Amino acid sequence: MLTVENISKSFGGVVAVRDCSFTIPQGEITALIGPNGAGKTTLFNIVNGFIAQDRGSITFAGNDVSKRPTWERSRLGMSRTFQLSRLFRNLSIRSNLELAIRQDDDRFWKMFFGGGKPGEFDARIAETLQFVGLEKDAETPVTDLSYGQQKLFDLARALLNPHSLLLLDEPVAGVNPVIRGRLKDILLHLRQKGETILLVEHDMDFVRAVADSVIVMDQGSVLVKGRPDIVLSDPKVLEAYLGK
């Protein structure tokens, strides 16, 4: 599904990512973890095209996307969330989600100039909001959503964006236990449906609960990869990530 080979990135004289390689298998949840400053967020953003790597290659669904812009990677099937939701703040939940569904530019602009069928995506939007447990009227302004509700909304938007790979940026960061439990159940259900997911996360209990495999980074490099029960008890991981 996704292959990262020898990716490196420096900012000035600081090496943020150094010769990182890994493969994300189809139909599994993979967690990318590491202590603060390990380079995982930089690497995550390189995969999605928000940051350009200095060296290395990225292959996604059989396509070399190493130099392709973010929007092309999205068209090929990458869909992501953000740690802090990026909302069209002057639009409703419905309008924000319609933008996620409408992938090509013509349909995007028709939405603002009266084109398209009224209510064309209402059923899909309602079904997705129900799936993530966001119990809000679709005409609600997104600015009325709480932080936890924004997390659910961001996931709904990523799911509605046509995709074959979900990239989740710290999905449970800062949420209450109820939302956290809901997100865990959602991800486990998505895995049962065959979704492929790469997530960055600090919550180790959450990682243990949902991930099929874990990639641990430290000081810009991949330290170890494998099953959560093995990786999270590895002495090298305990030393680097937990400080033991």
C-alpha cells in the first residue's frame, strides 16, 4: 500500500528525519510513535506531501508520489486528519463535508455557483455523522463544535474524502475519555472493514488497543518495528520513549 524508502529531511543544520524506511500493509492499522522531537510528525507530513523530503522515495498504491503535491496524493487516495482541525469556519458541517466528497475542481466550484443536485450527498453525510457519533444537525456551523466534536468531525471528513489510506494525526490528543473510547471503537470497526490506517499518537494505551504494528522513531531514525506487545516492551523503546 505505502512504501517509504530512505527518507531524510533537514532544517538548516538540524536533521529531523534520517534514512527512514518502512512499509504500511493494506488492511492494517500502523502506529508511528516516538518521544517529542523524534521526527515522526515531520515524516508523517512528508508522506502526505505537506513537507518535501531532501532524499528518498515514497510509493503509494503502485505510484511514485515522492515529488507529487498534496492534492495529487489526495486524488490518488490519501486522506488525512490534523491534530488541530482545519475547518472552513464560515461554513456548516454539511458544506464542509460536501467539500471533502467533491474531489475535482469543476464540482468544487459548482457548489458555490448553484451547480449540482440539492441534497445530493445528504444520505452519505448523515450516515457518516452517525457512524462517528457526531450528534449535531448538519446545518450547525462548525464553529459551534467543541474540541472533541471537532475531532469526530475531522475523522468524518477524512472518511468521506475518497481514499484507500487514512492518515490520522494524533486522533485522541486532548479528548475526554468518552470521545477517546468512541474513537477506539471507530478505528477497530474501520479495521474490520478493511481500511488501511497510519496514525501518529502519543497515547500508548490507545496504540496498544488499536494498532496491528508499531514503528518507533528516535532522533530522526526508525528505531524498531513490529507488533505492539513486542515493540512496547523492547528495552531500546523503553529507554528512548519512556526514559527508562
